[in-house]
Amino acid sequence: MAKLLVDENIPLSVMKWLQEEGHDVVRVSQVGLKGEKDEVIIDFARKERRIILTLDLDFGCMYYFSRDFAVIVVRVKPPTPQNILSWLRKAFKKIDLDKLDKGLIIISKKVRIIT
């Protein structure tokens, strides 16, 4: 299963669901990165070969400059745990996370994959 780095803005219930699905999931705060700059979080994700999961569009913007990490940006309204889970379930049926080592996936009313 996929290795994910969950940003601070992702609800704990979403993280728990990901773990229950069998993914290797760590939260930014669990690895000493709480409050760190996005660049530091990206460097950690690169080194650990983890996909960043976030609500923060800044990670998507930063992807355009380097294109050497993987990030999933969830942009659902409202960003409730239930909404996030619903859209992740739909998106994960279309995405092979195990093969994603570089790329930007934006989940909103549709799933956009940018490599």
C-alpha cells in the first residue's frame, strides 16, 4: 500500500481511515514537522518517498516548480471529514497510489492528475 504523509489540516478521522485501508500513514506532527515550512515537509516526503495529503493548495503550486515529489490536494467544499472521505474513496478507485512517486493530484468536483 501507499506511503502517505498527512498534513496538519487533514482530520484525524481521515488519517484513521487511511490506516484502516492498509496505507502506511504518518502525520506531520508525528515526525516533528508540526508548524514547519512547506519546503521542509516536501524534503521529508521526498526522502521517505511519501505522498503528501493536504488541503493546502500551496503544495500544488510548489509542485509546479520542482515536479519531483507527489502530492494529493483535496479541495472539497465544505472540507468536513465526511466530505473529504467521500471524495478520497471515489478518487482512490481511479488512482493507483502505489505507482505514484511524482505527480500532483487535485481532488475537487473531479479528479485531476498532473505529472
